[in-house]
Amino acid sequence: VQLVESGGGLVQPGGSLRLSCAAAGFTFSSYTMAWFRQAPGREREFVACISSSGDDTYYADSVKGRCAISRDNAKNAMYLQMYVLKPDDTAVYYCAATPIWGPTRARYYDYWGRGTQVTVSS
């Protein structure tokens, strides 16, 4: 199993960024996919998740209205488009997979990527 995040980087406050997650080694289209993030000194935090079909999504209140999660099952890929980024969005962003729908706690996710750093700073 492999999950590989990409697309992180340095962005100014108010800017946008699109993260990608490439999956391999499991039946991607059968899994709920999610994004989590972890800032230095803080616990890993749920950001958003998307159902196996892509029909349902759920967002943390902290990013609602500023993020859009999507997936392409034909490409075994998931994305997170982020808008109006704030310094508080600075964190390592991880993609994760679970066979059940909608958990927001990290312990319910079976597979994890290594993360991509997002830094929001002027």
C-alpha cells in the first residue's frame, strides 16, 4: 500500500494551493479518503473526507468554505483545493484511507501517506 502526497509549499496568506494524493496497492474506489494535518506541537487534525464514490464530503469547521476535496477513481487520486489560506493552516498535510464512511478520528484510518508541508507566510 502506498499513499503519496504532493503539492505542498510556501504560499502567502490569502493564496491558494492544491494538494494531491496518489494511491496504490489497495482498491482505492472502495475506500473513504481523507486529509488530516498536523502543526508543530499539536495533535493530528481532521480536515476533510470524501466517500468512496465521491458523492459525499465532510469538512472540519476550521476549513469549511475554504477547501474542496475531490477524487478521481480512474486515476487512484484524491485532491484538496485550498483557498484563502491563513497562517493557521500551516501544517504537514496527510492523506489517509479507511474502508468505513466518515470517521474524523485518525485511529479509524488504516493507511497513511508521509505528508506534504504547507506553509502560509508572508
